[in-house]
Amino acid sequence: MKRCDLCGERPGVLTDRTVVNNGAVEFCFCERCYDEIRRSGMTTLEVMSLAAAKSGRECPVCGMTAEKFAEGFLFGCPECYKHMRSVAMSAAAASQGGRVRHVGKVPGGKF
């Protein structure tokens, strides 16, 4: 059985189809998530768009966000490195002139 597209924890028992740019987009929700969406006053597409925007920009374990990371360049827990890898790699590249691969103490091996 398919899992809920929003929480990913419970079985998805309710399906919602939405037309976007002349194509159908289908979401599957558990009853709890679907009830929360209905109470929020937002459409399922709006909720899933927000969830997609947060994907890779927020740690689901500790709640650390990319914005908080940018303030002090410290993650909140070890899982942040796995869930926000792109944020860490972008910060490393920016601080090292675009490089994220270690090239040694003397680049190119020249002394």
C-alpha cells in the first residue's frame, strides 16, 4: 500500500487529483494529514508545494532550517548533514572560492 505523500508514515488512503499546467497531479494522504489540510484552509497543492520547498532545507529530526544554518554555520544535530547536504555543500563552496573538494595543503602539489 502506498504511504501518505505528506507525512510518509501512515498508509495513504485518500487520493486528491489536481490539474496543473494541463496535466493531472495526484497526491495520496492518510486521514490525519488530509484532515489537517482541510482545517488549514489551504488546498492540497498549496500544502504539497510548501512541503516541497522545505524539502532539503529543513531537518525533520531537529527542525533546523537553512536560514538558521546561514546565521551561524552550525547544524542542530548529526542528521542535518544528511537531510540538508545541498545547504552544507553550497556553504562550503561559497567559503572556499567555489571548490568543495579538498586538494591538499598546497594545491597542485607544488612546494
